[in-house]
Amino acid sequence: MEKVLEKEAYGLAAKDESGVLSLFCFSRRETGEKDVRFKVLFCGICHTDLSMAKNEWGFTTYPLVPGHEIVGVVTEVGAKVTKFNTGDKVGVGYMSGSCRSCENCSDGVENYCPKMILTSGAKDFDDTMTYGGYSDHMVCAEDFVIRIPENLPLDGAAPLLCAGVTVYSPMKYYGLNKSGMHIGVVGLGGLGHVGVKFAKAMGSKVTVISTSERKRDEAINRLGADAFLVSRNSKQMEDAMGTMDGIIDTVSATHPLLPLLGLLKNKGKFVMVGAPAEPLELPVLPLIFGRKMVTGSMVGGIKETQEMVDFAGKHNITADIELISADYINTAMERLAKADVQYRFVIDVANTLKPNP
Ligand code: NAP
Ligand code: ZN
């Protein structure tokens, strides 16, 4: 299929493995009959953007325009679009397409479709590259567009499109969403802090497991966690052994699993959503002795993403953000690499990203 590229676009792109982002001009396709075109207002900075910009996983194609926590306002809809109108507040997350016919797509988990198209840095069905939301506007098939609830501020809502659904989906799928459960959240970054908020809204007792004391006060007093453990403090970890029904691990780097598995009750579930580039060591004895489960999860399907955003609207859940201007991007990336953000950077795209800086 030949695609007509005719609308000029601009954004921020990494051009090599240094990961440094700079202005990049490109084209986006014309609005197809089932497409929604929207002006990007805000875009969250996920740790995945950093890992991709630096080619940490080895499959980055440059130039890479990152960004998959995108919100904006619809400027044009194709002739056959039924769900959206101009002026609607919408978002796009980690994926912008899938085969729509495999078992995964039929089950509403397009995120596991082998032909799923990433919103950024992937080959689209017409062989062009996808460019993400660090850009002035987006074009996306309406079936992959999410409606943002009216009551949510758009800047704080942007990170829900990836961070939000990535923690919400496994809590639901693995049955860790039942009121009264004790849930551990490892790593208090972008994913972790919304994980605390969703788990609290589901009625859980929530314990944050972090690398230092630094975030204790905020975790408890601002984010509403019930308890806080420092993973490097063996006394604190030992005292909490065998108490948790489930753990969502959001850590982006290699770290020991043994102390974390010890926190689970028998039959407890450990869900890895963080994506360290190197393998983790898996101790099997705690699994054998306690029928514990170690598993993983990747974002969520479109129906589930809409459900998560609606749940967030009902419970007033948004991310705690540091709103930045586009010219701060490389400093933000350096700070993100050091876990120095409370708790998600969001780019004020519409007000600060200019084609001629
Ligand atoms: P982030 O904001 O950087 O948060 C990661 C947190 O992990 C940090 O805040 C820090 O928390 C902890 N951490 C960092 N280095 C650590 C180390 N060496 N040892 C132990 N803990 C460490 O990142 P994010 O955007 O939340 O993303 C987290 C991970 O999830 C990334 O790997 C990202 O690629 C991945 N991800 C996966 C999916 C999916 O679908 N599965 C979706 C989005 C992102 P403390 O300061 O509290 O220790
Ligand atoms: Zn992400």
C-alpha cells in the first residue's frame, strides 16, 4: 500500500546512540478515512524513551522521535471516523496499530499481537517509520485513540497512556485488584507512583520498596502508600517477609530478586514490568517452596486502556508531573537516568516545541 506523505511535521529526535535529542522535520500521512489527526498538547517521558534513544535494547532505528504518552486535541477526522470529532481531547499510548485479526486482537489484547505497531520507532504497515509524540501533531487510526475524561488535567493525564495502563493491566489480569490485598510496588518512578495510586484506589494496602529513604515521606504523605521499605535495608525487608499478595516491579536496572520474592506470601505473584537491558538472576527455591509466580506484563489493550483512563477519571488519578519546555529535554533525560524526577517529566509540547528554536 502506498501512503501519501504530505503534511509537514516537526519534533525532537535522537539521531544516534548518544541519545541526545534535537529538532527533526518530517512528514505525516494525510488523514485517512478511519484516521484521527490531533495537535499534541503534552507528552510524557517514559524510561522506555530513554532506553530506546540510547539503543539499550539493541533494536532502535534512527532518527527516533520518542513519545508514547501523548495527549492532544482533535483537529481533523477521516470520513469514516465514528467515535471522535474535532475538538475532542484524546490520547495515544504505546501502540498505534495491530493486525486486528489474530487471537490477541480478537481478545482485546492488541498489545500482544505479533504485528503490533509501536507508536514510536517501528515500521508501520506501509514500511514508513512511526514517529512518536515529541512532535507537533499525530495521525492515528481511530481504533487506537483513547478518549480522555473531561475532569482530568491533560498534562497529568498524559502519563496514564503508558505508565498508567502498564501497572493497571497486571493488577487486574493477575487478580491483584481485590480490596484488602497487600500490594508491593518496587521503584518509585513514573510507573511506580501511579501504581501506588491505582492500587490504593482498588482498595489495597500498598507498600513501596525503594532504593533509599529519600522518597519515604512523599510516598506515604503525598502518594498515600501505607508503608515504605528500603530494599537495601535487610532488617526492614526481613520484617516484611511473607506479607504481600502481589508485587509490581517497575525497576529499569538489574537488581536482586531474592529479597523481593521473600516479601510474597505463598501463592503470591511477582510481576515484572520494568525492562532492564540485562537478564535478572531468578532464584527458584522460593518459587518451589511457596508456589510463587514470577511473570511479566506489557502495557494494555485498547479497551483496557480506555477502561483504565475512565477509572482514573472516576478516582481523580493523574501522574505527579514536572512540566518541562521542549528545550529542557536533554537535561530531563539525564535526570531521568538518575531517577531524579517527581515523578514524571511531561513536555509542554504545544507551548514550547517550535520548528525554528
Ligand atoms: P523511572 O521513572 O526511571 O522509574 C524507575 C525506578 O526504578 C526509579 O525511580 C527507581 O526508584 C528504581 N531504580 C532505578 N534504578 C534502580 C536500580 N539500579 N536498582 C533498583 N531500583 C532502581 O522509569 P519508568 O518510566 O517508571 O519505567 C520503569 C521501567 O519500566 C523501565 O525499564 C521502562 O522501560 C519499563 N516500562 C515497561 C513497560 C511495560 O509495558 N512493561 C511500560 C513502560 C515502561 P527508587 O528511587 O524508588 O528506587
Ligand atoms: Zn512507556
